Amino acid sequence: MTPRDDYAFVGDPPMFRPPASEVHVSCTFTWDIAEAHRLANAWNRYYPTFIGGCAARSPADEFTPGMYVRQGIAFTSRGCNNYCPWCFVPEREGKIREIPIRIGNEIQDNNLLQCSRTHIAKVFDMLRSQRDIRFSGGLEARLITSSIADDIRSLKLNQLFTACDAPGALKPLERARRLLTGFNRNQLRCYVLVGFGNDTVSQAEARLEQVWELSFMPFVQLYPPSNRIDYSKEWHTLARTWSRPAAMVALHREIANG
């Protein structure tokens, strides 16, 4: 996701630095805040330096393509109207709000389908001129209608992500899969939250298997996504297996071969 232009850097200042009026250190994850401050001090020797990003609770009122994320990624809305207990988005960005649509082929909105139908139609109109379309931010399964499915089929789709973060999300996911005809498992991905609350390894594995049986490619997300919990070897094995498509395919080939 990192920008690739000549003004984007990862880490400490290099020996040869481009001319600039100021430096922005963008921090996405809270466990990197200490490193963000260290980098800000290092860069501040040469330029006025500021820290921002999700972890710093920066306001997300607009979006400039190529700034803080690579070209091709686009945000057309901010926030989310759901208040899932595992998610920080409503707290940090508030309720869903539409922002000006910029050109890109990878949509990272938190919940695009909560936007107005007019806004969604404009997003799809923009995407019809793009190739290798990805909905990496995810589309909420329960909001996928036959009309939305038709719109998705009108695109040159590479990948669409949805989510199954709790057992109750399986039925909406099954319904969405019936609507999303014409797409294979590699095109339809599904974030699956595991380890939240009283979730067990066996329950999480059963949920992942159900997602697989619906012909989605699961992508496990072990909660919380940091090193704050000392998970057991079983949890780490589950997360490692169900986050790699090749490992999942091999696992189910072994099961099929008995």
C-alpha cells in the first residue's frame, strides 16, 4: 500500500534527500506509534516534520490519490454506520460520509455499500474505465443485492473482499454468494475474524471451513492484530494456514485424498 514515488520513504532519512518544505510521518497501526515518533525526530533534523495517520487519529475528511498510499488506491467514503465491538472505525471516523470520488482501481472504503445509491453508482461508473478492479476494503455481504451483483459483473474484477466476523454473518455471506455468480474462489475473498471474545480454535476453524465451502477464499484475521496477546501455537498455526491461499488449497487437497 506504500507510495512508490520519489518523495515516499520508508525508514530513516537517506544520505541524498529531495527538496521538500515538510515531512509527514504516516502511522497506520497503534503499536508503531513509538517508531513513528522516532522517525519524526530523525527527519526533523532536516525538515519540519509532522505525525499523522489512523493511529494518530488524524481526521479523514478528504483523499488525495498517491498521498500516504500508492497510486491506484481510492477512498470514496469514510466511516461506517455499524458499531461492531471489535472495530475502531466508527470511533475514529464517525458515521459513513461520502467524499469526492477520485480515479483508482482499488477501493478501500470501510463500507462503500452504506453510501447513497447515487454515490455507489458514480463509483461503479468510474471503475468501468479501470482494469484489475479490487474491493480490498470489503463489501458488506448483507448489503449486496442483485443490482449490486450486476454492477460488479460489469467490471473487470480481480478481487472482491467481504467479511465473516461472527457466526451470524454466515447466512448473509451464503446469500451474497448465490448472487455473485460467475466468479471463482480466487476472485471472491473473505476476511474472517478469529480469536475475538470467547472464540476457540475449533470454533474458528469450523467457521473458516464454512466460508471455504461457500467458495470464498478466506483470509484469517487474528484479533487483535498485534503482539499484545500471547497466543498459543494452535492459534498461530490456524492463522498461518488460513491466510495463505496455497496452504488452504493444499489442506483441502489432503482432506479430499483422505
